Amino acid sequence: MESTKSKSRFPELAAALREVRAYFGYAALFSAAINLLLLVPVIYMLQVYDRVLSSGSLSTLAMLSILMVCLMMAMGGFDWVRATIMIAASNRLEASLRGRVADATFKRALLSGGMVSNSQPLNDLAQMRQYLTGPGLFAFFDTPWVPIYILVMFMFHPWFGVAAVLAVIIMLGLAYANERATNAKLQEANRLNSAVINSVSSNLRNAEVIAAMGMASSIHARHQVRADEVMRLQSEASQRSGIISTISKSFRLITQSSLLGLGALLALQQDISSGMVIAGSLLLGRALAPIDQMVGSWRGFSIARAQYDRLGELLEKIPPDADSMRLPAPEGKLTAEQIVVIPPGATVPVVKGVSLELLPGEALGVVGPSASGKSSLARALLGVWPVRNGTVRLDGADIASWDRTQLGPFIGYLPQDIELFDGTVAENICRFGETDAEMVVEAARMAGVHDLILHLPNGYDTVIGEAGGLLSGGQRQRIALARAVYGQPRLVVLDEPNSNLDDQGERELVEAVGRLKAARCSVVVISHRTLILQRVDKMLVLRDGLPIEYGPRDEVLNKLMALGPAKSATS
């Protein structure tokens, strides 16, 4: 799978393969021993026909049989060792790439704004590992020994060798024809299948909407069209491959049988012994077997190659993070300097020239009509989306330069779309790190959700599932708020944190913001409701991505009121 082209295009995958090349070397060594021992049945048959039958010696037959059985058992052991070596190689290959592929898959979903969010790269890696342990790869180890078998056939008789060479050439031609006939269709099928997987993932995430509005039949019909096209391409490729594989197997059997006839003719002419007639047919079958296996397993090879290319393209498109010096724990000073934000996959800015400053212990309220860029600004302030122009700084350092693993514990984020993960309430609050009961309860108390959690069936040990189906929208939002404030973060961004809250929940939210400020945490609140805005120190008004007003809360509110009801209502 590692061609010259692949080495130049996909250096990470090539480097991972080089790490396990010793395993391939040992596998090739055991393949050599296996293929040498495969000559034993041929030699055994020659001895039985030419020596035992002519001499009638039972002791010779017994010794030859014992030796043959021992050597065949050794060959079986070598075959098992070779398979074990390749299993170890494939496991090490996946282990060395799994973390990197998982990280690249996560970043791809992040950079695409969730438009490409499936686990296909990890599936590709697992299936590529499985191919390395399958019989298809062993054919590549055995094929280099074909000339050895042909040489032995030339030693039997030149016509045997000529027949073997012609047969091998034809079989190789069939293998090439299989590649030409199936590769393009399989590549197109794989590309379309990736789109189908993305579509299905999106449908599953929105299953409630689809069911509620009776869209299931239309969505399924649209999915069926794509799936049928994938099935058509795969079926055509499989049919073509099947035809060529059938021709290959039939040709191999016909050639072996024909060689028996050729051997019989040569034996009648006293050119070879009777034992060589059978031995020649066996040798030809052994010489053609790896090529026949390559033809039969070519579809698996094409799929593995496509998986290799997809993984290489993903790792090439999303390089690993560069090592950066560990920065001191942030205090929470947040600044934005004329930032411009373009969502992933888009070309038009949704945030244009926003500047702001937030000191530790201050809260900023961001308001504006729908589609004014508020949520995009939140993602940029957190460093989730890169800025096209300008800089977002946390304690003076570009937020993009922070190591996310180091920075994460100091950041709290409550997005509009609440996602709780499969696990207990406590695990969700502590972000699936090491559960510290005191810190979990402290975060729940700060978010005003402690009493609510105690009334759940199993309290903090209640398993809520991936979608949080056990909880109402308000409960999910309040638990997500506890997750955001867990561990005393220095910067908390709350995007519409009261969208699902009742009056009591909103009052708890207002008190939580006050507690965060008292803890010297910088808070950014995006909201349309006025109650939460009473706790902010500064306000930013956005319209069409542009900053209309920015400054102390009372000053901005007075300016909005001076604009009149029509203008202020849009804010």
C-alpha cells in the first residue's frame, strides 16, 4: 500500500508504516520458509512415484512420510507465526495512529462547523488494520516466490517452464484487468458512501424534528437514491471483479489439467518420469495460487488503498498542533482587536471589526437581532473558530497559541445547543475527568442546580444518556451551566443561557453570574432577556456583524433608548 506517490503525499502514514517495517521483514522471512516448505509435497510425490513404487521399500515410504509430516507441521507453525506477526504489526500501526486520527477527525468536525461529523476516519483505520491481517496481503508475500517455482519447473523440463511462464503472464494480465475494471467505480462508490454517512449522521441528530413534521418518508427517499447509487457502483465493480476472478480460477484449473496432459506426453516420450507429471501440475498450481488470490482479493486491496488515501488526505489537511511553551494559568483578561470572523465553509464575514476588553471579574452582555453574529463572536472569543483578521487575546497571549488541553480547565462554555454526554450527571459536570465530589457539588451550587440534581432518581449518579432524554430542556441547560463553571474557570461564555429556563431558573442564573464575578471570573453573556443584563458591566450591540454600540452597560442602554423604540427593539 505504501507507494512512492504515497510517501511524498502522506508522510505521516508513511512514517507510521516505517515504524512497523521490521514486522513486515519478519513476515517476509517466514513467508520464505513457508514457500520453501511448500515444495515438500512435490518432492515427496516425486520420491514416492520414482523410488518407493519402483523399489517397493516400505521403510523408505515410512521415513519419507514421517519427514513430510514433520515438515508440514513446521510449515503450519511458520504460517501461524507469520499471521501473529502481522496482527502485532497492525495493532501497533493502529495504536500509533489512533490518537492522531481521532484528533484530526475532531478538528475536522470543529472546523467544518459540524457539517462533517462522523467517525469514518476511525473506521477506515480499523478496517485497514483488518486488511493487514487478512489473506489478501499474504498473497503479496507469496508472489515473489513464483519465479522459484517456475525455475524448478524448467529443471523438470523446458516445456513445463514455458507453460508456467505463459500462464503467469496471462494471470498477471487478468490481475491488471481487474484493477482497470473495478478501481474507478470503487473509488466513486467510496466517495458517495462518505456523503451518505454524513447525511445519515445528520438525520439521526435531528430525528425528533424529522418525526414531528412527518419528514421521514421524504428524507428516507432522498437517502435511498444516494444509497442505491452506491450499491449500483459497488455491484458493478463486484460483478466485474467476479467475472475476472471466475476466469482466473477456471484458467488456473484448465492450465493445471492441461499440464498433466503435456506431462503425460513427455513421459510417454521418456523425457520425464511419471512422478514429474503430477509434481509439475502441483508446482504450477502453487505458482499460480498467489496471483489467483491477488485477483480474487483485489476489491479488498482497492478498498484498503482508498482508506489509506482518505486517511492520508485527512492528516495532510489537518496537521498536528505545534508544540508550544506552557503558559502561566490565565487570570481572565480578555481582549479582541478588530476581529473578523468567517464561519467554516463560508466566504462572507459574519463578525466585522469587533473590539472589546474584559477584565477579571467583569461581565459583558452581547445583544443584537438574530443572525447578527453573536454566536460566531462567542466561538471566536473561545478560540473554537479562527479569526480571519485581528486577534483575540487572553492575558495578552493570542488565544490560538494556547494549548487547548492546558487552557480547557480555565474555560467555561454554555452553547445554545446543549449537548450532554452518555454518563452520570457528576461525570458530565466534571467534564469526564477525575471526579472530585467536592468540586462537582461546588459547581452545582454555583450554578444553582444542586437541589435539582438531588431530586433526580439517583442524584449525581443518575445516568442521563447521550441526548439527555431523562432531563427537560431547562434541566439540561442548568447542568450544562454547572459544567461550564466547574473548576473555577477564568473565562466563561454563556450563549443564550436562559433560553429554556423558567423564572426560578433565570433567577438562579443571575445569581450564578454574580458568583462568577465575585470569583474574579470574566463572563460573556449573550442574551435577549433584560434580567440577566442587570448583572453585566459592559454591553456590546451587534447588527449584521458590525459593532453598533460598546461601552459601560448604563451608557449603552441610554444610547439605545435615545435611538427610539424601533431602533432599540432590534437590539
